[in-house]
Amino acid sequence: MSHKVDRRGFLRTAGAGAAALGLGGSLASCGSDETDTVTLTWWDYFTLDNFQPGMNRLIKDIEAGVPNVRIERRTFPFAELDRQITLGAISGDLPDIAIVDNVAMNTLGGGGLLADLTDRVEQWGQADQYYKGPWEGCQVAGKTLGIPNNSNCLALYCNIRMLDQAGVEPPTTWDELASAAQRLTSGDRFGLALSAIKTEEGVFQFLPFLWQAGGDLDTFATDGATALSFIEDLVRKGSLSEQCVGWTQQDVNTRFLNQRAALQINGPWQIPTLKKADFDWVVVPLPRDKEAATCLGGENWVVMAQSEHLDKAWEVLEYTQRPSVLVPYLTSFGELPARKDLADEGTWASDPALRLFLSQLPLARPRQYGEHYADASQAIAEAEQAVLTGSASPSAAARTAATKINKALG
């Protein structure tokens, strides 16, 4: 079903950036006009083949369990979904329901594009069943604009044999991490691998260092410099490859899997691949400095405000949160529940690695900084690149980034 949105309200927040994207072809998805059956259009970015069995099962389950509803699904590449929703706000072609990256709440949450679910959630009465970070990631300007779909976070993977041979215990602090990474570095093997690529992926991996230093975006000039200095020191001592500025998290996992890195920072989505490794490994919390912290990843369910079927869309979201529906879905995707009451169900209840990640969700922080977060994120990525490529000192890069961050966030 195609829906018109309050373009003026949305464009106040999306601005010229959205208009510059161009309208392209029509994105309309036709709904059903049948009296008894409501067709809900649904957009997501789960395009890989391994996601399809779980997603198809979920949709089949919804259509069987929610009366008189049919789902019409459309997928986009990960990098395209937010853009297509933004374009839809201009052209008037939007879905009823979407599954979006939780960081997208920053840009999509303004201008009346997403339906306010606050009253429905209050009547539902299950908000307190969610971990703090995932639930806060659905809050924008005091309103509940989504429901967590799944959650993940970052932790530290360790090659057990390499640590044993070096006489190293899994590190719990920054000092221990620096020492362990140096002792584990040998030949073409680095002690640590992480992603510092100039995208949100690299920022996702950098922010825990900022938070662990006791800072946040509003203290980037000082605490950002501390975090940048720590990572720079790892590169300078040869414990972390300078090539990390071009590594995605998949590249990082490949280094670890090929035993070219003894430690890696990564998420639970790597576990299925690592279970096929010919060496033993363990996952531990990210080492702390002043504080313990990790970064929240995952997706949220959202409903478009101009959907003609808000009640039915909410009924679908509510249905997906039933344990009998949610546990098989999350298990098939290899993801973690955002709900505390599901901690003892599913594969994560018995898998030590998944259990570790689940234990870190209470510490996981959402990247919930407002509609101009993308500009702040870009400044952080540029600062880390500048430091690790030697074009700026940590203090200078942090000051430059802080100016851009403060301008972006007001």
C-alpha cells in the first residue's frame, strides 16, 4: 500500500539532503482492496540467502496467527533502505512496516515519518521486559517510535592456544589489552584486530573506547583524544595493523579465522563461521578503562505514520514479540533477543559465546544522538583515519572532530 506523508514536516528534518537523492522510479507496492484481508507492505534489508528461511517462516507465521492480514515484502541492500524510505517521504510511496537499523532512528525519527507507538505500548504493558539499551534505541523526543527486532553488541574474541602459548590471560582492562596484544604479536600475526574503516562500521567499533574512557560525544575534545591515543599506540607498537583503517568487521573476522590475529573485536553474527574454525576460542567482555561499555547493534520494527492500517500493523508487531514466534526467528538469524524475559530460551541460553554477548546487553549503549548524528559520526571516522594514518595527532584530530560534532548536535 502506498501512503502519503506530511512532506513539509519531514523535509524540515530530512532537508535538502533527501531532495538531492532524486526520486528515481516509483517505489509503490500495491495493497489489497479485499474487504476481509488487509495487505501490509513491509520493507527490510535482509537480502542474503541465509536469512530467507527464517524470514519466510516469520511471515508465514504472522499470516497464520494474525487474523485477516497478508504481508507483501520488499527487500533493499543494507545501504539503500534508509535512502528509499527518505525518497518515499518525498514521493509518497512508503511501506506500512519496516525493519531498520537501530541507528537509523536518528534520521528517520523526525518530521512525523514514523508512527508514535507510545500509547499502544503503554496499553500493551511490556516495555519493562526489554533491556535498557535496545528500548532506549526506540525512543525519540520522548516518544516510542519502534519496537526492538533483535539486538547485538561487541565483545573480545580470544584464540585460546595463542594466549596459552604466550602465557596471557584474557584482558579485562585497557592496560591488560595493550600488554596482551603486544605479547601476542609475532611475525605476520598481530595481537589485535579491529575495524577502523571510514564508515559507521568503524565508528560502531570506536565508540566503546570513547565511552570506556568516561566520555561521550560532548566531551570528544578530551575523552576522544584519550581513546584515539590508545588505539594509535597499539598501531605504533605493531600490535594492531595500520591496515585496520580499511577493514570491515568481516575482514577483521577473516584475520582472526586465519590466525593472523590473536584477539579481535567483533559481534555475535560471526559465531556461526567461527564454529567451523580448527582452533578453540573464547569470548570475553570488552576490556574497560574508567567504565565498562559496549555498543548496541541490531534492528527495530517501525510503522509509518501515514499507514492506512495502523491498528493492523501494530497487531503484527505485537504478535512478533510472542516467545513462540520470536525465539525461532532469532535463532534462525543467529541474533540475540532484546527482551530480558527470553534470556533462558533459545540457543543463547546454552551457547557460552552467545550467553556472553547476552550478558553484555545491559551495558550496550545505543547511538541515539538525534537527526544529525550522521554528521557527527562522519567527524569521528575522519578523526580516527587521520590519527591512524599519521596525518594528525590524537589531540588535534579530537579537537577538529569535536568542533564538527558540536555543530552537528547543537
